[in-house]
Amino acid sequence: MSNSENTLLLIDGHSLALRSFFGIYTMAEKTGNHVFVRSDGQHTEAVHAFLSTLLNIIKDHNPSHIAVAFDLPGGTFRTEEYSEYKSGRNVIPEAFDGQLDLIKKMLGALKIPALTQENYEADDIVATLTRQGSEAQYKVLILSGDRDIFQLVTDDVTLLYPVTTGPSKGIQRMDPAAVEKKTKVPPRLYPDLAALTGEQADNLPGVPGVGPGFAAKWLHEYGDLEGVLANSENIKGKKGEALRENIENVRRNRRLNQLVDTLNLDVEFDQMRFIPDLQELEAFFDEVEFRTIRKRAQDILGPVIRALGAQVRTAGEEPMTDNGVPSGPTFEPIRTDEAITVTSAADFRAWCEHAAHVGYGRDASGNTIEVPERLKGAVTLFPVIDVPVAREGVKVTKTKIRAAEENPVLRGIILTSKESSLWINLTNISEDLASAFAEWVSDPQMRKIVMDLKNQRKLLREYGYKLDGAIEDPSLSSYMCGYIAAANRRLFAERIEDLAEKYLWIPQQEFSELVFPEEALSLFEMPGEENLRYFTQVSRVIHELARILHFEMQEQGQLKIYEDIELPLLYVLADMEQAGIAVSDALLNELNDTFSSRASMAEEQAKVLIGGDVNGEPLNLASVKQLQTAPQSGICETAPNCTL
């Protein structure tokens, strides 16, 4: 039984390619609308559908290793024994030409081995890797529409079987129980069953008149194929006679449908480890002129790459580690020292002046890290609010933290550059420092990075400070890049953890260690004295996010609309929400009197039409029961447009 976290996905490349092709091409032929054709006339139906299916499998099953097996042109040892093997198949349209090569090129971009073996079929490669994976205690998934694969299914080997019609249309997971339900025999006996019934897809004729039902009955009665053949004389009737006349064909079928699992393949498990190259895949998309599938590929493969990188990276590593696993964006290690507490205006101004000339540090090779022009000199401004903290006898819950975020009480400000962080305690601040901070925070020339700009602008205004000069809001820019917080991950702390993992490749565990180097705490566990330490690290993560997200927006073509429309709009929305909407009390009272008068008149008219009581009870126009039983005669004579 497998106890490994590794999952090996094996794909019958020819099977999936042809299913992918015909699934789109057949419909396109009927409608006359061929969408997947490159500008030079090369069809790409199989390529697109192959990738679409692969992305779905990766999303649903998260394989750690992947390999794809293909048939080679020409014959195999099976055709040497039986020349009619797989003959008579339908001619594949010319539109399929060239698409296998494109699929293999796409797999190259995804760093997925495309395997072939002289004189053998793709199924034999799959069988060999299945055996090797099982012996290495991998969980094995096989994506194939070939029934021969049924024989490989075990408790640790699952077949992902494409179903094209019926209520179970889609990819069907088949474990041993599912195979037996479908074929009436366990997986180990499927080759015996197929030897008796024949395989139309392989052009292997079975015993005439013997279908799966009778074949399964024989196998259950006699144990296996050898048992059936040994007892062929005891099987009566025409079916028994047909069996005896076709014993040699049955034995041949059994030899041919037995998959070979002892091939000497030139591939190791490390080579099958799934480490896609998104840049190379983007170049392939340009080549085949794919557009809509790009974002889906990024959304599905991005987390795969980040998860791999997070296992091996530390902040500041090169983008690629020795074992080939990408370690994510390069940035100088995030500091973990305490924030500097400032109490004088002179010290505050000196820190701000120095911070305006601090960059983003150097990478592991000592090279200066590139800083976008608009972020040069920018300082991260992080308002610290009163968040409940754990203490003896008091449990911190999401509900309590959410309430604190929705009704914030400002305690102070953390300012962060790459070199250091500064703490300003607004609950105990001198007049000179308050004036200096107010001057700086309202200066549009002083560039600021502010997470949740709209809310922070409103919060600071409530405390007498005008926030201006914000040139980056990672909350907005991440949204522009496609990040939307999950419904159960909308607290500020949770969003910061998710953004750090998505864009900085810092997993949540490492994030906790970054915040609390001695012990991995969470916001729900930290004692009160850890509040400032926690928020200092959060501000440093926000500072790194600003630079990374700039390049993300630039790559996605979102930067101009972000700078010209979306970011300025946050100022407008903050001011509108805080100012509110002016209303006229006099006009509202006048409208109330008018509508009340009309309602009273309508009520009196109803009483005249229906009467003052219904069945001896005072008329109540809110009673549905009374209105249903009220006398209706005479109403239409006095009520206009009556349809009673």
C-alpha cells in the first residue's frame, strides 16, 4: 500500500491526442467553423484540447511527477505475430498532421518527458512505469481511454478513463471496484476476458457469439483463462463449440493484450518531476496562437511552481536552484529586527530623508535589484490598529479580529524601507512629531506604498491626517493581476499570508517563522507584546509585494489602467464614502406625508368596496385569508379596470 506523498501521472499520449482532436474537429466539420487553425493553416485542435484536459487533471489531482507515452510509426512485436493487429482503423483526417509534434513541443515547455520505445506501444511504456512507480510506493494515475489499461488497476493505481457519452460523461476515476463493475471481472482477469470476447479497437476477433457476460461467467466458474480452456470440453452448446474451435485465436489474443512492464526505459523519476516552465509555455502559446487558455494555464500551473519553489527556496536565492526547481522571485532577505521607535520630529525627518534614497537591496550574486521608476524612494506606510491578542483565559477568534478590522482604532504608524522600519505611537505623540508626520503624510511628492489605500485614507482622516502621495496599493494591484481572496481568507492577516505565498513564494509556515523566528505563532496565538513585532514584519512583506506586483501588472498589460484609472479612483471612493450623500429632511418628510395620505385614501376606498367587516370580523387589508373570502359582488361596478 502506497504511503508516499508522490503521485505519478502517466498519460497515453496517442489516445489522448486523438480523442482531443476528434472531440473538436468533428463538431467543427459539422458547423463549418474551424476555430483552432493557425494563421499559416496548421490545425491545433488536438493541441488545445490535450492541454485543456491536462490542466484539469493537474488541478484536480496535483501530480508530483508526469510522463507521457507515445506510439512510434510502424509495427511492433504484436504486428510481427499478427499482421492484422490494429488494422482497419478509420483514416485520420489530414488536419491532424503535425499536431503530435506540437503536443510534444508543448510537453517540452512543461518539462514533461514524452517517451517512445522501438517495437513497443505506449501502453507498454505506461505498464513499465506503473510497475516502477508502485515499487517506489508512488500513487499512480493513468490517463487513458484504452481498455487494456484495466489490467494495471490496483489499490494504488487508478485509471482516469474518458467517458464521452451518457450521464457520467467526463473523466471517470476507476479503481478495482469500478473496473469490476464495468467488466464483471477484477482487473487481473480483464486480459482473460478480452482474449475471449476479442477487442474491436485492436482488431482482435474473439470467440463468435461469446460476449462479456458469458466470458465473465466462465472466468468466475473456472478461475482464469487457463481454467476455461482446460475445461472447454465441459462447456456445452454452440458457445462451447465455438470456444473449442477458436482456442488458438484466444491464446494469441491473450499474448497480444498482455502489457509488457519490463522495458528498459531511458528515464528516471527525477526527470519526471513536474516543474513546468511558464516562460517557455508562453513562447509556445505565441507560436500556436493560443490566447484564452493562457490565463487558465497560469492560474493552475502558477501554484504548482510556487509550491515546488517554496520547498527549496529561502529569501534572496537565485531564481533557479541546483536541482532545477524554481525558487521564485529574487529579493534580498527580509529583515526581522525590531522597528525603531521615534519620538522627535528631527529623528522622523532624518529617517524619511534617508529612506527616500534606499533601494531594494542586492540579490544573492551581489547585483543591485531593479526598482521600477515609480517606486524609487517609496516608503511603506502601515497604520496599526487595535487588534485583539491572545492572553491567558482569552481566546482570539476570527470574529473578534474581523470586528476590530471593521471598526478600527488607530494606535500608531509603521513606516518601512528596505533597510529599517520606524514606529510612531500616535496615542502618545508630541505636538512637533504630530505636525511633522501630518506634513509628510499629506505631501503628494512623498511616495508611499499603502495596503488597502481606500480604508487607510478614511481611517487616517478620522484621526486628523490627510493621506496623499500613495503610488502603490498591493491589495488593488494583486486584484489587477487576478488575485481574489477566498471567501474564508478575507481577514487582513490571511490575505497577507496568501499574497506572500502567491507572489513572494513564502509559504504560510515560513511566513510564521519570518514573523516569529523563535516559534511559529499565528495572529490568533501571539501575546500582546508581539503586536508591534508582527505588524512590522507585515509592513516589510507589503514593501516587497509592491515591487513584485509592479512587474506582474507590467507583464499582464495592466499597469497603465492601474495608474491612470484604478489607483486614482480609490481616492475618489474613499472621499465619497466618508462624505456620504446629502439628503433633504424636508423633502423626505413631504414625500412621507404624500405617500401616507395616498395609502390612507386607498384603504378607505377598499373598505367602501368590500365593507367594514368580513364574516363578522373587522376588515384587515393585511390579511390574505380575508381578502380571499371577501364578497366581490358589486366591486367591479365601482372599481375601474376591474377584472374580477
